[in-house]
Amino acid sequence: MQGTTLPVQITERAVARIKQLLARRGKPDAYLRIGVRAGGCSGLEYVMQPEDAPRPNDLQFEHEGLRILIDPKSARILQGTTIDYTGELIGSGFRFHNPNAKRQCGCGTSFSL
């Protein structure tokens, strides 16, 4: 695989949930794209989605059986981020704890640098 060190940490709970979601969609061997794009209420938002194949400049990683793709720009912004999953009755979902974010929206998926 391409990248040297995965720029994000993914908790065991998040890995288990991601694998479950990929299997449910019938794509247990799909890549997982983790990234950042313009949007959301704070200017940037996190992205996690299945991908069939890497793009030309993607960094590729393997973590706990997950094949992960991150574009170089997102890798810099996400450096040091922890991705967790909470299965609470209200507000369950993935949580990004990004030390580079100056401000984060209450939704938990939008931030600014």
C-alpha cells in the first residue's frame, strides 16, 4: 500500500461499524474514502464513503482489514484526527476529533480551520 502512516486513528468501535455498513451494502471489500470537502455550516465537512477503486493521487492504507483512501490535501487537514463511533440511542454516529479544527459545528461533521 502507498502511504506510510495513516494520518487518522480509527477506534475499534468505528472499524466494526464501518465493516458492518460495507457488508450491509454488499461491498465488504470496497475501499473506504475518508476526506474533507467544502461545505457544511462551518465551511468544511468530513466525508466517509465506499469507493470501488482509488483515484490517481490517492494515498492508500490498510487498517484492521479496511482498505482506506485519502487524498493528499485531506490527509494534511486530518492529520492527528481520531474517528470514533457512538451507538447511543440519540445522536449515534461517527465522531471526528480533529486537533486542527479551530471551530466545529454542533452537527459534528462540519468544521473550520
